[in-house]
Amino acid sequence: MTDDTGAGRERDRDPEAVSRFVEGFAAQLVEAGMQRMPARIFAALLASDSGALTSAELGTQLRVSPAAVSGAVRYLAQQHMVSREREPGSRRERYRVHSDQWYEALTNRETVIKRWEAALREGVTSLGAGTPAGRRMAETLAFFEFVDGEIAAMMERWRVHREKRFS
């Protein structure tokens, strides 16, 4: 008999199948440019019913050291992909992935894109708009301005879609 907690449902899972998913999805994230350990930690959190695990739970599941978990979580938190939570009455932290984490991660990229746009504008001015390098900078700037506008519009469409589908 299982309980209604995430732990009860997770005990009913095939641990090998879960491990294959975690490692397979992590490999896809690594191929896309993420560092290996943060990718594994992120995939493990995503695959947990609660969406939250302690450092010890992550270390045991992934067979890695506490230091490896700590470094990976620091990176993921900086990227707004996970958050840290204190367990009530404990010094232990739980690391949580939120259901809207993809939205948050992509939205936070807008800030980076804005900084790139400012740097590229300066590049166009510094290099001269009429030079080959200046034209390359101007085209790159136009691309990021386009992407920035598309991300904003896409995020609004996602909010509407998510509300219809998951509320």
C-alpha cells in the first residue's frame, strides 16, 4: 500500500527507468550546453514528484559528493532554474524546481539579451555602421531585438495557454 505523498508514489516507480530518464535527459541538456552535474541535478529534481530534494537525497540518487551537489545547485540557482528552501525546524535545505521554471529561466534571459543589445549598439557606433564589422554588429543587434520581441510575445501566449490547459 502506498501513501498519498510523493515519496509513496516514487517508491512505486522502477528506479532503473527513473535513472535512465534522469541520465538521458541530463545528456540532452549537456548536448545543449549545460554543464554535466547541474544537468543531472536538474533532471533528478524534475523527475521527483515533489520537485524538491535535499542535498543528501540528490547525492544518494546520483551517487555524487555533497560538494558536487552544492556546486551544481549554486549554478542552477544563479540561472533561476532551482530555488533553495529551508526545511521547517531544520538547518537542511531542499532544492526545488518549480512548475514554471522554464518560463522563469527564459524570461530571465531577456535581461541578458537587453545587455547584449546595449553592447552591440555600442559596437555598431564604435566600429562604424558602414564598415563590414559594423554591418555585422548591426545585423546581430537586429537579430537580438527581434528575438527579444518574440520572447515577450511568446511568453504572453504561454501564460494564456498554460492557464487554459493546467488551471
